[in-house]
Amino acid sequence: MQSIMLDGIKKSMNKLNKQYENGETIAGNIEFIENRGKENRYTYRYLNQTVFTFGYTRGSKKNEIPIRWVPRQMGLTNAEYNKLYDCSLSKKEYNSLMITRGKIRYS
């Protein structure tokens, strides 16, 4: 399994935080909480629902920590996460996947 570095996580989270894709407004936003010396946390919310949340503790070389469990926390396979990272999976497609998998519910 490929290790995911913090810079890659930041890139993927920034993509999920974009409000517009191809001129269309896309729901969902990332909340990032940075605690100095403790765990940093990402939470993705879509229509007032928490889709995923995960945290990590930074070491002294904060950008060199391999993190392998992020795709699973996001509800993705490693291949799907790589597509999100490489920009072939859009935020809209990610939201659709989460709806299909039952992580996002419509009332």
C-alpha cells in the first residue's frame, strides 16, 4: 500500500473545500482544526452531515509522516483516493460516491 504524505492530504482536502467546479456550486466544506503540539483534525461536512473526520499528530518532520489510513477514513479505496489526489475524481463525484455508499443521507 502506498503511503500518503501530509502535503498530499492537504492537496486533497483543499480540493474538497472548493465551492465551485466548472462554474457550478458544489455543497460540502472542510473544517480544519490545528492544535499546537496535539492532534490536527480534518472534518468534511455535506448538508449539515459529517461525512468523515480524522486526525493526525505531527512529528518534528511534519511533512514526512506517512499516513496510510486516510482513504479508509474518507470512505474511499486507495485507487479512488489516488484519483481524487490526481484530480480525475471531482468533488461532485466524491459526493455522489458517498451518497451511493450511504455515508450521506437525504431526509
